[in-house]
Amino acid sequence: MKKIHVNRNVDKNQQGLLYFKMKVSIFLLFFSIFQIVASDGNAQKRINLDFNSVPLTKVMKEIKKQTQYKFFYMNNEINIDQKISVKATNETVTNVLNLLFSSTDIQYVINEMQIILTPRISAPKAPKIENREIKGKVRDSKGVPLPEANVLIKGTDIGTRTDFDGNFTLSVPDDITTLVISYIGFETQEVSIEGKDEISVTLVASSSQLDQIILVGSRGKPRTSFDSPVAVDNFNTTELAKTGKGVLDQQLMFKVPSYNSTQQPISDAAAHFSPADLRGLLPSRTLVLVNGKRKNASALVYSYVTPGRGEVGVDMKAVPSAALENVEILRDGASAQYGSDAVAGVINLVMKKKVDPFVSTSYSTTTEGDGEQYQIEAGAGTEIKGKGYANVTLSYFDQKRSQRAGTVTSVEDEAGYWGVPEPDAANPDAFDTDDLSAFLARNPSAGFQVGLPDMTITNFAYNAGYILDEETETEVYSFGTLTNRAGSAPQFARVPYWVSGFEAIYPDQEFFLAEMAPQIKDYTFSLGLKTVYNDWSFDISSTLGKNRIDYYIVNSFNQSYGASSPSDFYNGSHEFSHVVNNLDIVRTFDLADTQSITVAMGAEHRTENFKTGEGEFASYGDGSPDNPNDRTGSESFGGFSPENVSDDYRNNLGVYTDISADISKSILIGGALRYETYSDFGSQISGKLNARVKLLDDKIAIRASVSNGFRAPSLHQVYYTSRTTTLTEDGIQDNGILNNTDPALRALGIPTLDAETNINYGVGATFRITSKIGLTVDYYNVDIADRIVLSGQVTPTGDPTNAVDQLLSSINVGSAGFFLNAVNTTTTGFDVVLNADNIAIGAGQISGSISANFNQTEVTSTNFPDFIVDNNLETTIFSREDVSRIETWRPQQKIIASGTYSLGSFSTTLSFMNYGEVTYLHPSDEINDATFGGKTLTDLSFSYEFFEKINFTIGANNLFNVYPDTFADAYASTGGQPTDRNLDFVGRFKYPWQTTQFGIDGTRIFTRLQFNF
């Protein structure tokens, strides 16, 4: 007969000093395979143990190694440091666990491959007074029953547990009025039973920022955002949905202080993308991951005069938020861990593994009656034979345009701007000021439309995995997204005194409004395999990603074609794609007691491709080459000619090592080193060190990090060429952007692009004020050298022998820009986050946060080639306006305060968002500088849950209809308008269009209805 000897020596000084192993979300599994089924198979596996006075955690790890069972527990309930002695030979898991915990205060439940540990609950003692029977059912917020939930009589250890259907029956004394319901991963709830024989309880998943496990920023032990050595935010997508916004980039904009993304009107294709950035460092310096894998960049270069000009970012509208479980934001430089682009930080989009079927629909409109948004989302998940999961999400979003244009300030101003003559009897057919006066009377905005574009987004996403071998924990997984987006954004309206001859194809129109109507496709597909060998965890994967933009200009005109001009044009395409192959290897070595070392290493190979496709001839061609005075190409956006066509590749290889060491239960140190080599510009080495020290019984943690990193020039910045129509200090011009490999640039002394380099410093502290209230404060400093910018437009000197004039003449544009490593910058800032979770107020509870970002970026110096300096082109290449675009076009202060009060099935959310001032600097004239003041927006919503399956929400964004300062406000000292009328386009722009803080929608009323099945 086999014997098992168990001795225990509990070290009481170790009580409560736990590692937080993993956040448990049991409700995702539905408990569709019951405990007895799991026990019949894996519970019969035979194991061998021989330990003498070791911590319980060590025995648990050995059981996991031999059986692949995983232990789940609450760290404030289970003491895993108590000493255990155990010897077993060829015993079943069930027998070992029974004897292991038989005389302790721990009990267990086996669910599939999980062993859930909870405190032992005493059986009810015989009552001395008359008892009554209470029946009840415990569910999560989606109506899924919660088995093994604790049900206790308040103030005692007397209680029971729910069965697999979430039901319980408990005998309680007549004078008892309150039960306490708790479950791992959910908020504990007190329930009144006064006058009741039966109750129904809905537990809310824990939303505490204090104890949420984060994945990004660490490849070692699971850690919370409060235990992490660097600043990390973790947002559940249910919280993002409370913003009332329909797409992910706008949800983050109104939830995360360090994240900025504003929709830009009249900005070519950028009107459909909304440039986004972290910590004021503009779009190119944020790395985006999906399930920890690199997301492809968009095909768009933000070439327009908006925040992020010259930058390349990820299309954040390409991933539906309904497919996400949570969003992790690492606010620290991480090039040594993740490679290029991780300068400002990393955004990790974590997809749902399994969810109950749901359908939700939402509708919103502004109080002006425009800008309507309609969305429908649906999703469902399932288990696969108890060994896998699959989750699918569909999303459809439709947005209508809005109109917030101003009006032309006066006939005199408009005539002066365009040179419209006074009436002349000698030239009666000329368009004169009388004609202009009549035109503006009929069209006060001169045909202009400023606001949201029409936009339709269709998203599909999936996430799946399956365990091939339980003994080696071998799992195959795959996830992906597919997005189609189409829309139409009005550009500059063409009036008869700007572009003539359009009446030939628009006979009944006084003007025509060209519209950018791109078709955008984005997809991600990832396939990988995970396994464990000799305690080393291996993850090998391949990820494909592509973003393609097909440019269409509709309602336009090519003047050189006259009456034969098309109205709609295909202008060509941009496409960016990558293939990323990853190998990641991790192992944690457990040393004595609380000490451990985690070693990670790996490699990444990436191939990138950037293409420019040719447009139809009429989009760029000259229909009347014999007439040198005609305008050529489609108005608003000229098509890509054969000279613009490109198909360029590069590849890079990166290898890294990442080590973190828990020196003690309080001290953590870590470091990372990464080497990358690129086929087009060379190699880079990045390094990082970080540390964290806990003080005062783990209530306070001090953390710090230092790193150096880099950002490789994007393929777009190297090979991009284009021609656009825009407003400049010199009026409306066709502007060219030259390929960085163009020999003409070498003739001008412009070097090939090199990598930006950076040094990051960070120091912060976390404070666990109570178990439900926490505060984090983090300071950061980011120095960037050789920052890549898109230059200002170089214009002719008037000397035909000058190299500048010859270059511009050769490419047939009035001016030209190019990319170069031109500036050095320093960014400093503070992030402050105060979280409060489930604070009892009256009969309900309130949860919320106050978070803020304060940042300042300074251009410390410039790096110009000799040719630029010798020809006094410094301010042309990088003007005062360009400086302000980097330093002050984004708010340097953003504060968000939000709270949700819940009472039974009812909840209400109130949010305040304060955006600091932004400042515009004119390229050459200080009198046209302007500061647009800070504003505070208020959001309010109400939700009610019907029948535990239906949730209805109604609310308002920007409740008090706050708008940015107008040009009239900002230029009050100069008569309510700038002296450079290009800035407000003679009144057509009422609100700033370059330095938008939060959009120009005004109040938006929204509703949302969700059905859970």
C-alpha cells in the first residue's frame, strides 16, 4: 500500500506576503465542463513528490509541472509560503490534494485543468434560535452562473458555496439580515436578505487598477500595474465603451490623458485616420501590439499641415474594441524589449478568448442634427472540446458628415484675397466684386464644409487557440482582424474666381466641392505555437499585416480637360505590409523563499514592403498640353503619375535578452538588451535597466527606469512622393514631396535618412492607500536626437541657374518638401493616476479615477546640411510653425476625472475632461501667433439592466456644448481675425483646423442597447 506523509509548519510571519500569480476570470469558461468530468481524466494522472519543509508554492509548481494543472487563488486569502513536507509515490492528483489540504484552512475545487484554492468555510453550527432557509443564484454581469462562489453570513465564517448552476441554499438565523457574496476575480458584494426567502445576485468583475494583471512590459512573472517597475495602464473595454464613442481611437482619446487623437477636417486622407500619439511624441513613436504581436503601420503619411505632419502611425480604427478584453498602455521607452518605434511607449490590444453571445446597437447625433453615428456589434465565443477556445466579433460603424464652417468675413476681404476686380465696363464678362457680393449672399461659406467626414467601417475579428498536448502545454493559436473602410471627406471648395471652366461639367452649380473618398483595407493574421520543455516556455509565431489605401477624388475637375473632364478620379494607391516572425523563450528560476530570476530571450525577423500605385491619367495628366496656363490633374489631390510608382522592400533582424530578478519580496531589478540590423541603414543596440522597491508593508513602491532606444525611418518616409493642394503663407499652392532616395536631394546636400535615437528616464511611485484606493505618480524625460521631420516647402529663388529652381522646375511643382533628420527634442512630463474601486456610498457603490498628463516638448537644436545653411533656408525647412507643431499643437495638460455610481440594476457615469491650451506660431510673423484657451468637457450617461440580459444606456458627450476658441477669440487683439487670411481662409474656418484639441462636434446625444444571450 502506498503511503503519503504530510507535515506542516506554518510560518505566520509569512502570512499575506504573496506573489500575484494570475488574474482569474473564471466566467470566461462558462463552467460548461463540470468538475466531475475534469476529475475523471486528468485527476487520475499519477505523480511523485518528495519534499521536506518547503513553501507550499514549491509543491504547487511541482504538481503543475507533472500534471499541467494550474493553481488559482486570491493572494489575500491563501498563504502559499507556509512550510510543507510531503512524500507521495505514484499517487493521483485528487488523493495528494485531499491529504495536502485536509488539516489546513485551505480547500480546493478542480475545474478542467485548474485547481482553485479558497479558504475553508466552516459548516453551519446548530442554531440556538429559529432558522430560516435562504435560496439564491449568483451570476456575473452577463448572466453566466458562477459556481463555487462564497456565500457567508456577514461577520461569521458560516456559509456555503454555489453549485455549478450558481445556486445555493443556506440556513440562517432569523435575526440575520446580510449575506456576503464573493468570487475570485469579482467584487465582493453585501446583499440584504431582510424579509426575503430568495435572492438573485449579480457580481461585477473586478475593475481595480490596483490588482489587474498586465502582460506588456514584462516577460516574466505576472505583475499588477502597481507592482510593475514601469508605468502601465490597464483599461477594460467595458470602461472604454462608457465614453459613448464608437471606435477605439476616440475611446482612448476620451479615457487616457497621455493619448491624443483628434479628427482633422479638410486634410486629405488624414481626415479618415485621426493622427494619434502618446505623451506628446506624435504618431511614429508609439508601438502597437495585438496580443503581444506587432501591428502593421498604416499606408498613410500624414503629409498635411496637421499635428503629426510627416509621421506614420497605426490605423487605430482597424481593430474593433468589441473584440478586445482590455487595452494595456506601457508609458515607458521599450525599444530594448520590443524594437523600433517603442519610444513613447507601447499599446497592447488584448483580444477576448471567449465571451457569451451578444448583440449591441448604438446611435448618436449632435444637437445640431448632423454627424449621426450608427453602430451594431455582435460576438460569440465557445470552448473547443475542453481544450481550446474560439471567439468571433463583427462590427459595423456608419458616420455621417457634420458642418461647422464659418462664413466669409466680408466681400472686401474675399476680393482682396483673390484679387477680384471692381466692375469694369470695358470687361463686362469678368467676374467682379458685384458678382462676388451676389455669390456670397447665396453662399455665405463659399461652399465650404468643415466637420466630420462620411465614414463606414466594417470589422471582423477572431481569436482562437487549442491545446495539442497537455503534458507539454503545447498550444496552437491564431488571431486576426479584417477591416474595410470607405467614406468621403470634403476638401477645399472651388469657386469660379479660383478655378474657372468647371461649369462645363457642373452646369447648374456655382462651385464644386471635391471630396477625398478613399477605400481603406487593413488586415492582421497571426499563427503561433506555444510549448514548454524543461520548464522553458517557447512561443514561435508569424504575423502578416497589410494596410492599403485606394485614393478616389469625387466631384472634382481637371481644368486642362475642359468639358471632357471626368468628375470622379482614381488617383492611385499606397500600400504597406509586413511579415513578422517571432521566437520568444522564457523561464523563471525559483530560488529560496521569495527569490526568483526570470530569463527571456528571443528573435524577431521582419520584412516590410511599401508600394505606390499609379492613378488614372486624367488624375494627374494634362488634357491640353498646348495651353500652359491650364491647371492639370484632379483638383484637391493630384493622382500619382508613373514617376511616383514604387515597390520597395527592406528587412531587419532583432535579437534580445530580458532578465528580471526578484531579489526579495520587496526588491525587483531588471534589464534588457537588444540588437537590430536593418538592410537599408545599419544596426542599433538598445538597452534598459529598471528597478522597484516596496516599502511600508507593500503599501508604497518606488520605481525607476533608464533606457536608450531608436526609431528606424519608416519605409514611407524613405520612398513617399506626392502632390497636394494646401494653404501656405504664400497662398494656395501645389506642393511636392520628394522621395528620400531621389538623386536631386543628394545634389542639394540632403543626406539619406538615418535612425532617430533616444534616451528615456523615468521615476515614479505607487501608493496603495487602501485595498480599494491607489495612486501612481510618474515622471519621465525623453531626449530624441536626429528626429525625422517633413520639411517646409522650398520655393524658387527666381534665379533659373539656382539648384533649387532647377529642382522644382524638373518636378513641375511650385514648391517641394522632403524628409530629413533635422531636429533634437526633449520631452518631460508627469502622469498622475488616482483609482477608487467599489466605494460604498449609501446603498450603492462608486468606482472611478482621476488621471492627468502634463508634458512639455522643446526643440533644443537643429541639424541642417551645409547647403540649407549656405542658402539661408533654415526657416524655410523648419519654420516657427514647424516648431510649434512639435511643441504646442497638442495640449500640454490633459486631466480626466470619471466616476460610475451603481445601485442594483441602475448605474450612472459622470466624466470631466480638461484640455489645456494650444498655441500656433506663424511661420514668419509673430502678430499672427495665437493661443487657443483650455476647455473642460462634461459627459453624463445613465444605464439600466433589464432581466439581467438587456442593458440600455443613454447619455451625452460634451453636455454643455463646449467648442474650441474661435479665430475671433484668439485674434481679438487684431480685430477678431488674423492678418494672414490663409489661417482662417477669409473666415471659412471658424475654429482652428490645425491645432484642434478635442474636435468641433459640440454636444452629442448617444444611446446604446445590448442583448446578452
